[in-house]
Amino acid sequence: MQTRGGHYLDGALMAHLEHVGQPETVLVYSGSHEVFQRHQGSLAHIGGATYLGPAPGTAALYDVAMLNFAWATLIGFLQTSALLGTAQVQDTTVAPC
């Protein structure tokens, strides 16, 4: 793309859509740093804009990695609950309030 004068900036929303527009909403971007800097003010209206580097796939990779972390946490709790259930221990003993 750059050989033809184009620039690419990729982004990923790290929140639910209803949070878009709030400053604490996390959005990550990767790709052209020049494009990120040029549009950083506009991107800030969507949420907190974090630049992750020049590789265009980094934002998508970060998104998938954080989703993996969330799902792994949920699956870990469900496994813990199942293990405790074998001894008739309520999972509420390890669940946050």
C-alpha cells in the first residue's frame, strides 16, 4: 500500500458499543503512525486512543488476545465451580461479591 502512496491504520474497540464516545473507552490502533497522529483528535471523540505500533495487525492481535484472556478467566471460573461442586462446596465461596 505504501509503495502506491497509501497509509493504513487499523483499530479495535475494547468495549461494548454503548461505551463508544466515553473517554474511558479503550480503543487500540496500529499501522501508520502518521495517520494516527493526524487523526488523534478525531479518534479521541470515540474513546481513549492508544497506538500500539507500525505493524497493521497488532490492534487485531491485541483484541483477540484480550478476548482470549476474558474467555479463559470465565472458563477457569466454571472449571473451578465444577471442581468444588464434586465436594459439595458452593462456588460462591470463591466468587467475588
